[in-house]
Amino acid sequence: MECCARVLSPHEQRIQDEIMGKASIEGRERVFGILNSFQGQRPSVDVERAQYFTESFKETEGELLTLRWAKALKHIAENITVYIDDQQLLAGRIGHPGRYGILYPELDGDFLDLAVKDLPKRVESPFNLSNKDGDIIINEIAPYWKGKTFHEEFAQSLPEDTLKLTYDPKDLLKSRFIVNETASFRSSIQWVHDYEKVLKIGFKGIKEKAQKQMAALDPMSPADNVEKKPFLEAIITVCDAIVLWANRHAKLAAELAAKETDPQRKAELEGIAERCAWVPENPARNFHEAMQSQWFTQMFSRLEQKTGTVVSNGRMDQYLYPYYKKDLAEGKITPEKATELIELMWVAMAQFIDLYISPAGGAINEGYAHWEAVTVGGQTPDGRDATNDLTYIFLQSKREFPLNYPDLAARIHARAPERYLWEVAETIKEGSGFPKLINDEEVIPLHLAKGATFEEIYDYAVSGCAEIRMPNRDTYTSGNPYINYAAALEMLLYNGKMKTYGDEQLGLETGDLREFKTWDELWNAYIAQQDNFLKHAFIQQHHVISNRAKHFAAPLGSAMHDLCMKNCIDLHQPNIEGGINLGYFECIGYATVVDSLAAIKKLVFEEKKLTMAELLEALESNFEGKEVIRQMLLNAPKYGNNDEYADSIAKDMDLASLEYTKKYSKELGVHLDLRYVPFTSHVPFGKVVSATPNGRKAWTPLSDGSSASQGADTHGPTAVMLSNFESKNYDHRERAARLLNIKFSPKCVAGDEGTAKLVSYIRTFCDLKLWHVQFNIVNKATLLAAQDDPEKYRNLLVRVAGYSAYFVDLSPELQQDIIERTEHEAV
């Protein structure tokens, strides 16, 4: 095969070994045994969570929402089936054996009965569903939620001109992918809990704090009786619920141990029973208990709510390290045993699949997307380097046991040790897409400017795709808008209309381009369209913030948050005193628009090689018979090449968005910051955008994140970073994450010389104060071979957008998008 003649990444070589039957699992027999029991299965829907949640809500009408939610979680904890998987040493799955997803009818109830019929057939992340469970959904679950969901109230609240940019007015389940809301298919954006609190005091300690607060309430106060008392009752109830759930696992493990004839497995089951009876109720006493306590907390969080990107794991190398260090010193654990426990969590994690019922949610989260990020490295709360022995175990595990779970994020800072950067680079070179890098030198000063303390922001954890969280200080959870900037460009071209939506007037009537005489006139018209989109995005968000608190609660998340407990207020309520409300709006198609505007400016207004009429004629025909014009457009200045011409337009475009949110986000009571993190939305967003003046053909993917347009970055990977640097407005704090994808050939990073080059590249990324970068180290030939023979390449991992996925699980459009990213041959 062609790929075999090339230098292969270790991950590619492992795939070839699997094809040849040479793969080795020596030393990891347990975790591979579990992995092989489910890998490659299509996931199935488990309805128990939805069934018991709905049953409880039917019984608690009229009570405080947080208390209703806590009672529902306790009802789930009492009734949901509990499992102890064969070979596992950690207990706590929340669905049937194998790969599974669970339902959140509080999100999807208004169309759940319709949507589930399409789950097995859809292209993006299909799920199996049994006829029996389908009947339960249609007849028992969905009817209760009709007329009660956030999606319904939100859609009805939107003004007509905002609604038509959000949904098809004739079918409110269909997103138009223009100004796209994301709050209706998740109850929260990405989140990180304070797991350290649970490990140190247990839910017994959290419950005791709530009981003391309740005892101190004023019995005559209406606010204390109506608001604070039921909130604290909810906290006590949810603490009891998770302990009850853990104790049910303890009982099951003891019952299985009593029947077990194999002495080793019998002892393992007895150990599981003992640990589940102790944690998470009580403080963890050793590394294994800390892992079990964290796992119970993480999984019960998934029963509580559907966050965008799954609740993340925080700084595991920090809060687990004291337990590892103590056990190691006392001879109770070895690095190998710690690695096995960590990887047992990974394979348990890989069986839970984040299920999006919403067609829009599924489209922008392809490949069974997941972001339960584990953060390593960075700095301590007092500003010292934070790397430790556990940091290196996490990195080593990702090299030796390539699995797409969890998502691994490495914090980089100017004083990061050389060994740490070297091992990060070696892990990147593995070729499975881990870790993504987040830059302290950008994140920390930016959040200080937004009101964080040094101690809080030094201790941040990566959460979701490229975002960060400060447990106990972050308080904003509302889903935020995704804005199709390329659609604004198309409305500039066609005077407020889009070809995919016919003659409907969607945007502003900014005039006939053929009558524009100057670049400034065209630029101002584009900004008018862009600002109009921002206007409607902010109107959307006003309604999101106003309506969400009536529909969603998070008693478990609130129990672990200092400010929620101090104020006796649920995490999903707006404006929690003492918190920082950090939201965002998403720019989709950044480079597509920049390159298109640069081509118009250069070829039409300056060099006059094209008339506007000729350009529009070529676009309207999708370049049929106009290949000469298309080549002229493709060869115009492009963002991603350290080209001042294109980068200056990118910076001006960025500035216009920053100035808008600087003026208006305060009206929403939130930092609604500019972000460039597409997930996989650049694919469905591209499907509604016709041909663009950068030479892109109609209905194809837009550019992703702050990356260059596919194949446009021809001046090397450093030029891509420099374009990112030059296009940022560092004098504005109204900015958030920028996702940057880089693809290297395995050959150019081969050997120690290649690792040294990659370390230098990472240091440059750090020095330029860019937010995020992630890498694909893969040969194009391997990707093409996987398209031709997907069964042989079922285990091929690629980096998509803040997460890694199996290449064969992606839609053909997204596969092609990854193939067409520039494969840099030199660092």
C-alpha cells in the first residue's frame, strides 16, 4: 500500500500491525479485554434515566425547580439498573452494557417521539433503539413534556425577524444554520466540577454544610422559607441520592463476590464493594478510592444534565497526585497499577456516548463528539510550575494506549520544563490527536482583565473544545449562538438573500454590488450585514438567559460550587453574586470570509482584473465554465500565510465583532466574548452557503476555527501561527478561545530531531500568546486508504475540532475536510 512506503506515525504503524495481525496488548490485557468487548459497536439508547426522571417530575409539580431536580435524581438513583462490568475495578456506569447513550426529555421532549425514529438512519452519529424502548419513549415519556420544554418557549419568544434567521418558521425543529442557537440541545455549556472538594470532604461533608446553613436560616423570613430552604433541601437530597447510588453498587459487588469462584476476581469484587460503601460519601483515603469517588461524581453528573461537551474532569494530575504520592511512598501502589486504574476509567468513559437528539446538535457534533477533558501541566495556584509524576503517567498512557477517550489537554506556559514539553511533543507525534494545547500566557492575563484573581486563574481547567473554567468562580452556563459569517458574506453578494433560501429577504438590503465604486463602500456593507447577525444573536441570547432558569437546574453541580452554596442559588440561575459570567458568540467561516474579501479588494477594486459583474456571474454558476476566474480567486492573498494584506482584513473583521460586543454585552449581564471554535459546525453551515469569492464551491465546508481555509496555507505552519497573531486585537478583552488546527506529515517530525522541532514550534505558540493549537500527524495516503476500506481502518483516530474521533465514524464531507487540510512537510 502507498501509506506503507511512507514514514508512518506510531498510531498509523499500530493500525498497520492490526491489519497484519501483529498487534500486541502485553501488560494491558485487562483494559484491552474490556475495550474489545465494545469497540466498533454502534451505540444504543438506554431509556431508564429519561423514564425515571419523567416519573418524578409528574409527582413534583409546583415545587422549586432545584428541589424537583434533586428528587428526580434520587428517584433515578433508587431505581436505575446498576452494573459491575466484568474485569472492571471501577463501578458506576449509567446505561446498559456496551456503548450507550441516555435521553434528556427536559431538552428534547417536544419532538422526542419524532426524532428517535431517525436515530438509526441518520448519517451523523447514528444510534440503535429497540422497539420496546421506542414504545416507552413515544407513549410514556414524550407526551408529558409536550408544551413544557425550553425549546418551545424560546422559539415562541423570538421576534419574527430573529426567528427567520434561527429556524425555518414553518418547522421550528430545522435550524437555518445562519444565526444558530445552541441552548435548546444542552442544559449547560461545558463545565468542570470541584472534584477536589468531593475527594477531601465527601458528599457527607457537603451535606453537613448544607444542614448547618439550613439550621441558621431565619424561620420568619419569606425569602429563607421560599427560596433558601428548598434549595438546601435539594442539596441534602442530591447528596443522599449519589450516596444511595454508590451503596447499591456496593451491595451488587458484594453479591457478585459471594457467588464468584475465581479467587482473584472474588477479591477484586470485595474491594469494589468496600470502596463503594465508603466513597463518595466520605473522604478518599487512597488513590483507588479517589479514582472511584471521582468516577461516581462524574457519572452522576451525566445523569443530572446534558452539558455541551460532557462535564470535564479538571486537573486530574493535581487533585489526584497527593493520593498517588502517599500510596507510592507507602508501597501500596506502583506506577503500572496507577496507569491501569486510569485506563480502566478511560474504557468505562468510552462506553458512554453523548447523544444529540436535535438534528442541529447532531450535525455540529459529528463522530460521537465528546470533550470530557483531562487537564495536565500548567501552574499551581501560587504561580509555580505544576508538572509532577502523575502528569507524565497521563501523557505516557495516551502514547501507549491510543483511545479517543478522554480528551487530553496540556497547559503550556513560558517556564514549562523541557522534559514536559518534550513528552508533550512525543505524545503529539503518536498521531492520535492528543493532547491539544492551551496557552497560560494568553488565558491568564485575559481572565485577570475580566475579574479573576491570580489564584483562581492559575488553577484553571480546560473544559470542552478549547474553553477553560475556574471552579467556584465561573457561574455562566447558558448555551450561546453560532453565527455563520459566510452567510453574512452571501447576503452582501445578493442584497440580503441566500441562494439556498430563494427569494426570502433574510438580511439587510445593502445594495447591488455592481454599483459599488470603492472598497470602503463594500466593506461597510459587509460590516452592516455582520452587525445585523450580531444584533439577532444578542436578541437570541437575551431570550435564552431569560427563559433557561425556568427549565433547568443542577443541584449536584450547585452542591460542589462555593458561590451557589453561599448564595443558596442554583447554578443555572443568572447573576450569581460573586461569580464571573463568561459566555461567547461563535464566528463560523472566518478564513472563508477573509479570503473572499481579500480577493474582491485585490482583483476588483485594486488590480481591476475582474468586474463585479464577472465575479457575480462566476459565483452564481458555481464556477461552471469559469475555471479561469476561480483560479484567479484561489491565487489571491490568503489568510494563514503571514500575508499582511489578508491578515489586516482579518484583524479588522475581528475588531468589528469585538467593538459590537464591547458595546452591547453588558446589557445581557455577561461577557459575551468573540470565539472561533466550530466543533464540526463549519460542515453543515457550509451546506447552506453558495460559492464564495475565495474560490470555494457551493455547499462545501467553510474554514474551521481560526485555521486557514482548506489548502490555503502554503507558506508553512509558522506562517499560520503568525497570521493568527497578526489578526488578533490584543488591546481588547472581549475575546475568548481561537481553535487552530495544524496537520504535519509524520516524516517531518520523525526522530529526536523532529521532536526538537515540535518543541520549538510549541514554544513559538506560547510566545505568540495564541490560545489553542492541536495537531494531526497523519499521511494523506492513510486517510484515503481508510475511505476506501473503512473496516480495516476502524481504529484510525484523527483530530477533528477540539476532540479526536474515529475517522470512519465521520460523514464523507467531514472526512474530506480533514483530508484537504494542508499537510505541512516541514516544521
